[in-house]
Amino acid sequence: MIKLNLPHQAPVRFAKYIISKDETSAIVRAEFESLPSLAMLVEAAAQSSAAFSDGKGKMGFLVTLKNVKLIQEAKVLKYDITVTYQHALEALTYFSFEVNDDNTLVASGVFVIALQ
């Protein structure tokens, strides 16, 4: 397991470490201090996109969301988030995500990260 390099600090640092990763997909463990809201799950997914960082110190910012759905209410404090690279357009990178609790889909959607 590889720790993520993020500028976030507690209590808003949710993405903890990379469970697995390949060219287009990563599974990241997210942990929360209280039951997460949909907004917290989306932020954890955005933080999870750091698994694709090239290590050059660029800062990423969440700029848009699409088709975000809460499928069921959060019941635990730890989730596995699958983030999948969709495509990039200049400084914008599109990712889809799924938040899972023991293989049960909790939330999903698409987000865009702008790199600076």
C-alpha cells in the first residue's frame, strides 16, 4: 500500500493510501472520522485522483461534477474508491468514480480536476 501525497490535513484528508493501480484505474482507501455525506465522498474521490500524480508537484483542483449519485446512505467509516481516468483536455482531466463498502456501491459519478 502506498500513501498518497496530498496537501490536505485532518479533518478533510479522507484519501489515505493506494490499494492498487494500473494505467487507467486506481483503488484508494478513504477513511472518515464520522459517517460521510455525499459531499465528503466526492471530495475523497477527488483526493483519490492523486494516485495518478506524476510527482512533479502540480496542484489539482476539483472544478466540476457530473452524474453524481448517492446510491445508499453511508454506514461505515472506511470505503474503497475506484477512480478511473477517462480523458484529458489541456489542463482538465476527467475521472469517473465509484465508492464501495464491501463490494456494495454507495456512490458514483464523474468529476474534473484542473491542474495548475
